Amino acid sequence: MVSRATEEYLKTIYVLKKQKNVIRVTDIAKKMNCSKPSVTKQLCILKEHNLIKYETYGHIELSNEGIEYSKKILADYDILYILLHDVIGINSELAKNDATKIKGVIDEESLSKISSYIYEVLDLKQFKCNFNIRNESCRECLSKKGLKRNDRIN
């Protein structure tokens, strides 16, 4: 649908929206450490794809499609992070960086198979929220579960 770079902007908008009610170009530029013209260019692309609502110099809102797409982007990232950090045992910072990089190049079919594997290895059927990685409570569930790497790999 949109490029991987544009997905990063959408993900950033979604995260910022969770942190603060009103989002402006400056907020995104600061968070992503990029220029305002770069943000504006990406906002136009996101608007063309009906993922955001934005008027020049106004605040930025996610459309319903934008919210769902953002959740998918975060879910994909989370699965990769869980694999790297929780299953394999890579330190948190490296796992975050590598999950972002891998997310940028991995095929959807491969990601789907990794996702299925993670569900099976971590036995995610036992979560109270009926684990769905797109459900934002799931991140909390994972940390509350507190399983160590060795507990997850048999």
C-alpha cells in the first residue's frame, strides 16, 4: 500500500496520538529527527491513501483505516521484537533496532509464519486478553507474564 518509510511516519503518528491529543508536523519531525518538509511530504502521501486527515498548518488525525493499518504495523514489529528479545534473548535495544530493520524487508508470508511460531512457542492461548498482538493490552500481558527466555523454549 505505502512504502516502508511512509509506514514509519504512520506508526509515529499513531504512537504520538496515544501520548498526546493534538499532533502537529513539528511533533513528528522532532520524534523522527527529520525536517518539517520531509514530514509534510509524507503526510501528503498518507492523506492520498486516506490514512490521515490533515490540512496544512492544522493538526493531524488518523482515519479509521489509518488506525487499523498502524495497529498492523505495530503488531508486525511486536512479533519480530518478541522473537528477537523474548525467544532468542537478544538485548532490548538491539532487538528494537533489528525488529525495525527486519520489518522493513520481510515478506508478509514469512512474517505470518514467524507469528504462528511465536504464538505456539509462548503458548499465547493462556493470556486473559485471548492474545491478539493488535490489542494494545497484549504488550502489558507479555510483560506481566514475566516468562524468562528459558521458560519459553523447550
